[in-house]
Amino acid sequence: MHFTKLIAAAAVAFAFSTSANAALLVSSNGAPGNTVTDYSTAGLVSFDLDLLDFSGARLNFVLQEADLAGPLSLNALIKNMTLLSLPKFSFGLQGISFASSGSVTAGFGTIGSVSNTADTAKIVFSQGETTDFYFGNPLGNPGQFDWVLDTTGMQAGDRFSITAQVPEPASLALMLPLLAGLAAARRKRV
């Protein structure tokens, strides 16, 4: 009986190890507090990015054979863990491009504009986003759509990167209150 359970467990482990045919997240780098949780499956690049710092992150993927069988969808949940106003956000692609755009949905604020080129998607929030937003349709909501990546001419083993970033003006805007506070404290001492 114990031997049968062992064989069954080995068969399940083997099935899962051979079915991992999704774009593989091989590395990510950025601020130490910005964490990435990968949910990618065959034909879908999907992740959560928790921003504890507005420095962004670079995610590096390797294509698998199953990702080339049809369209390669992209969706992400971006969590603004700082709770500070996030005015803009962008995704940059290296080694792959957008085939078509999808939805962007704010969790609390409102979307001002979304624009994209073959290798960049830019999101501007009307009033700044202080919580989460959805790039594509990670929750499977009706009327929302994933972004699609163009794999034309690509092969299994090819690498690509997605860079998530808050453009520089937001960093400056975050520093201005700090600088003003330091200047006021200095004036008070003098």
C-alpha cells in the first residue's frame, strides 16, 4: 500500500514537472522591497508586482514551446504598497513587442490615458492611484482584455524582459515635500 502511494506521488510530480510549459520567469531585479509573484502558464505571462518603493522592477523571461502555439497574453496586478499617489506607470519591453493592447483598470482612482508603442505602454492616472491597478485582465472580468505579445519569429529558449517603472517626475514629486520640510526646519533653527 505504501509503495502504491509512493508511485502515485511520483507520477503526479512527474506530470507537474513536464507540464511547466509557460514562459519562465528566470529573474527579477529592482528595489529589495518590490516583490514579484509569477502566475504564468502556457500562453500567458501573468504576475503580481508589489511596489514598496517606486523604483520599479525588471522581469526576465524565457519562452517555452507552448507559448508559441497561439497568442501570448500578458496581464499583471500592480499593487501600490506605499499608498502614496502614483501619477504614472509604464511597461517597457525588450526582446519582444506588443501585438495588441488590452485593458487597464484602476483599483481606486481613474485612468487619464493609456498609450502604447510596439515596446512601451504608458498609463497616466487622472488623480494618482493609491492602491492597485490591473494591466490586462488578471481577474477574468467580463469586458476586460489581456495585452498580447508578438512572438512572430521567436523560438523556445528566446529571452525577453518586461521593465515596470514609475517615470522620474513622480520621484521628484515625492522628494519635494521632504526637501521643503528640511528647508523649513533649517529656517527654524536659524
